Amino acid sequence: MKPFRIAVFASGSGSNFQAIADAVQTGKLDVEVGLLVCDKPEAPVVRRAEAAGVETFAFRPKQYASKQAYETEIVRLLQEKQIDLVVLAGYMRIVSGTLLEPYEGRIVNIHPSLLPSFPGLDAIGQALAHGVKVTGVTVHFVDGGMDTGPIIAQRPVEVAEDDTADTLAAKIHRIEHELYPFVIRGIASGNVSLAEDGRRVLWK
């Protein structure tokens, strides 16, 4: 039986990639990480993938004529590697229809807020600026909007009076590293599905 294969997309340090890779290595997550896609070849996540024995496609977008051009190449690689699920983990590029259409309902993202609050960049800074007492983490399916896809799972994080961007980020990252492998396991096992309305996500 073919194993459930995922591709992780990341642009930076790769802490969520590491959490997923560690969960796979320890047997907590029964999937194969078949590919890392990174738009910054010098990013630390590339070294993490090498250490984990994960094949990497690291590219520079400016070397391509268009977003469609590099996403077409990415789709070809995903299909070649028989990827079942695309996992965005700090991938700092908006995904276009070139990738969305062939992988509709099979792309997930993690965001450091309780969506629909604070979408887009610097969600932690937005939360602090608004003085909220609770923020959190959201995992959602990706659609054509900015952090607007159907929500799969959320976890709250309390904001302390003395929290800074760094201390709040540390608390949020701890939750992310637990929640993302949990959600991926749910999808891989067939326990996650979209309701008929296309908005609500159902867990078995």
C-alpha cells in the first residue's frame, strides 16, 4: 500500500518542518515527507531537510519568467513524487491557481492567530497592537484568498500583560509544533473532510 506522502513548503528557519520531521521519525506521524520546496536556497530549513534526508527543491523566483513558470515546475515535481498533501509551513509566497487547481482541497497552511482575526503578515504584531487577551493558532485549507480557507483546527494562546513579540511567538510556536502534526495525521488517516457547504471542516 502506497504511503501517504506530503511536501512541505517553507521559506525560513523551518521549525514547523522540524516538528513534522521529528513526529515522522518517532512514529507519531505515519506519513512520508517526500519533498521540501523552498524559495530561498540559503534558508536554514534547507539544512534541516538535508539532515532529515528529505529531497529539496530550492529555487529563486527571479530566475523564472513568472509565478506560473515556477509553480508549473513545482506541480510537475509534486506529481512525480506522488504527493498527496501540500503543507505550507512558513512559505512566504501566495499560491496561485497554477498550484491550487491541481491540488484543490489538498493544500493546508498554519497561521499564528485565531482566524479570521489577524490574517496576513505579522499576525503576532497585529494581536499585540490590538491588545487582545487571547490569540492562537489556526490550521486551514488553502483557497484563493489571504488566509480565508476552511478552518480545520484551532488552539488558543493567552496573551500576558508583559508579553513581547518574541515571548508570544515562542508560546505560539510551541502550539504550532503540536497542532500541525496532529492535523496532518487526521488528514492522512481520512478523519478530516469538508462539509457539503464547502466551509465547515468535519472530524470523524
